[in-house]
Amino acid sequence: MRDDRTTSGTWWGRAAATAGPELLLRLDRRGGRPLRDQLEAELRAAVRDGRLGPGCRLPASRTLAADLGLSRGVVVEAYAQLIGEGYLEARRGSGTRVAAGVSGGDGGGRDHPAAWPAGSGAAGRGPATAPAPAPAAARPGPRIDFRPGIPDLSSFPRAAWAAALRRAALETPAWALGYGEPAGAPALRAALAAYLGRVRGVVAGAGGVMVVGGFSQALALLARVLPGRLGPAVAVEDPGSPGQSGLLERTGLELVPVGVDGEGLRIDELACSRARVVIVTPAHQFPTGVVLSPARRAALLAWARARDGLVVEDDYDAEYRYDREPVGAVQGLAPDRVIYAGSVSKTLAPSLRLGWMVPPAALLPALVQAKHDADLGSPTLEQLAFAELLSSGAYDRHLRRSRARQRRRRDALVAALRRHAPALRVLGTAAGLHALVELPAGCDEAALVRRAAAAGVGLHGLAGHHAPGRATTPGLVLGYAALPETAIADGIRILSGLLE
Ligand SMILES: Cc1ncc(COP(=O)(O)O)c(C=O)c1O
């Protein structure tokens, strides 16, 4: 590598492309300040401001010395000083690294990802040069966050995913690294058709499944394709997902909120609207957790036939059920009337942006065209890695383990609520990754959420899940999937103190 020496004498070294992170280090050779001090200060600043993140490996002293035009002793001394100060650590066999507990000046450089139900937010952002994730302790946000919609990210099957991705990277022929099919990699479409048929009762051959960038992309594609066919009105559940409503509204669609009761979506209310499309969460209504009853399923499909309309089935967390029989997808009852969609956001990780859609055959070409126009197709290697997880059985094994863990967390939530707040009514705990807690009538939900935030507990009120102007009772949507049992118990204890 070569570096520039400026005419002013300030020397910008681009350190160690081969043996460590790319890093600009500024050394001024004119002034009297010793080069060792300057190097120390530059490295210290790089760690502090997050350009060198925790765990990041530094170049070998010999390499950095050669890159910067210094004697090796200067680099060795600078490293030793920073090790003494706790910025760096030296491990036998793995060289010098940024110490694990050191966080950058912006709190480790990580923003909290925001799930749909909790509102919008920036995606995760890490220090550009850091290969290791920032430690959880460096994250901003509430100490105990009951945000719904986030799975247990710490149990992401890293080893299985890495092995599958590695295999895809090594074995995929060169020609397959070009633009893929916009409908998705054939191997994944086939694996999904088999999986969805086996586990969810979805009726589809490989050719009927398309791969999308999560349920949100499915919605965005539908927002392009459906209005021309079925008009601009789209019915949504109320309470429902504010993220989805926002997305649909921003595309210019006219949202029609439809109430939900103990049997799920109110089909009588739906029938009074002029909508010909409805988005539902039949297996576990978001956020009430109600299962659409058999009678309502039949009524929903009868409505769709009578209206010559379509049902969009959001099967977002059906893999998680604890004390009840699995409920098959509505799509299996009427593949010509239902657009089935799901994603790995609750089972693996939202960051994969990987989902699927099974539309009625007549709609498929238009949706595939919209997908092509949006992004030319989802990334191929990730699709192939996921196809391997599905077909090898690794995904099933991961789901079984996750379900057992989530059940323990659900049990911890229910037990803590029973112990600390027995008067509260808790709904929707038989399945999913969140529960709905009804607050006492007259309770100021927003004030409670604010006071909990001040106490380090992130709560999410039910009010934000209703369309403006719709009647609402105070409540909390408690996501528990990402919280260890002890944190769940602590959080509920704090909540009950605030309620008193
Ligand atoms: C109701 C509902 N459906 C679907 C999703 C998943 O969206 P995506 O697949 O785009 O991550 C979420 C995410 O939180 C959700 O709350």
C-alpha cells in the first residue's frame, strides 16, 4: 500500500490493508511532538469515536510500522501504552485487539433497531471497521425493553447460517451469481412450498411461491398491484400494526379500520365498508393475540367471494404456539382468494429481510413484475442459504429450540404478572411473542409509558395500534421474546410499582 505525504508535512497513513483494518492515521512529522505520542493519540481517538470497534484486530506491529514509515519499536510502545490504559488487549495467538468492553463516544455506534409496532427508526449502524458486534451493554435505549416484534436475536443460529452461507458462496456456479429470477431462487421457492405446505397447510407448488424482502415488501408490492384491480380502499384490523398502516397510507391507499373482538376480525363491520381487500393476522391477531374463529374464517372467505375481493394473510408469528393446537393458514381453504405472506423476521432475524408470498395464480405475474421493478430480485446467496436450512432440517430444529425458549419467557411473564399485578387482565399468551395487558379503566396509558421509560423500562401502549379517532381502552403490548426471564420479572415488578 502507498500513502500520501502532504506538502505541509502532515502524513496520512492508510494503515495495514492486509493484516488489519483500513484506518487513516494522521502523523505530523514537522512539529516537535514525538511520533509515538501521536500514534497513541490517533489510535486512542479511533477507539473512542468508534472507528475501531470492540474486538477489532489491529495490524501486527511490524506491518503497521512499515505502513507508517516508523520504527517497529515506536508501534510496540504505543500498543503497550494503550494496553496499559485498557483500550487494547493482547491475546496470545490472536494479536492485538480493541478491548471488548470499550465503547465508542456514540455509545458503541449502535442505534436500536425499531420494530414496526414500536414505530419507525434507523437501522443498526456499527463502526465501519469493527468486525465484532458492539456489546449489548453499549446499546442505548431502555434497560428492559418490552418492545413487541423483536425475536430473541441472541439465539440466531449463527453456526448453521454461516455453514449454509459458506456452502452457497463456495458451491454456487458463477452463472448463478448474475441477476437472479425476480420471483426468487428456484431452490428456495421449492423448499418454501414444501415447508409451508407441511407446516402451515399452504397450498402451493414451487412456481406459486415468490421470495420477497420481508412482509413489508410484500405489502409494498401489493400496494402497487392491487389498487388498479380492486380500488384504493384497504381494510386493516383495528387494533393492528401502525407500521403497516403507515406504509400503506404513504403509498396513497385509503385505509379502512375494522374492529376486532374475541373471535378476531369483525366481518359484519368489514362488510359495511367499501373495501375489496383486507389484511388480517388470523393465526394470532396483532396485537390482541386472538385466533380467528372457524366461523369467522368461513365468513371472511364468503365476504371475499361475494365482494370479488382478496384477503391478505399476514402469518407473521404462527410458528410460536404453546398451549393450543396449531391453526392452519386460511390460504389452504381458498388459494384463489388469499394472498399468503410471511417472513423470517420472527423466526431468524428481521435484518435478513427475507420473506415469501403465495398469491392467487392470476396475480403472480404482476407481483413478480413489481418485484423486478423494485429491486430485480432478492440476494441469491442468502436465498440459497435459507433453502439449505429449510431442506436440511436445521430450520425445524432451530424452531423447536426457539419455541421452548419462548415458552419459558412467556411463562415468566405470566407468572410475574400474576405475582405483581394480579388484577390486570392478560390476553393472547397462548401463542406468539407478545401479550396484551389491559390496564385499569381511567389509567393514563401515555403517562405510565413515560414514567416507565424514566425507570428504565420500555413499554408500548395500545393506543398507537388504533386508527386516529377509534375508541380505545388503555393497555400495553408486551413483547417478551428478546428478554431473559430475570429481566421480564424485574420489568413487571417495576411496572406494578408504577401502577400503584
Ligand atoms: C403484524 C406484523 N406483521 C409482519 C411483520 C414482519 O414484517 P417484516 O417481515 O417486513 O419484517 C411484523 C413485524 O414486526 C408485524 O408486526
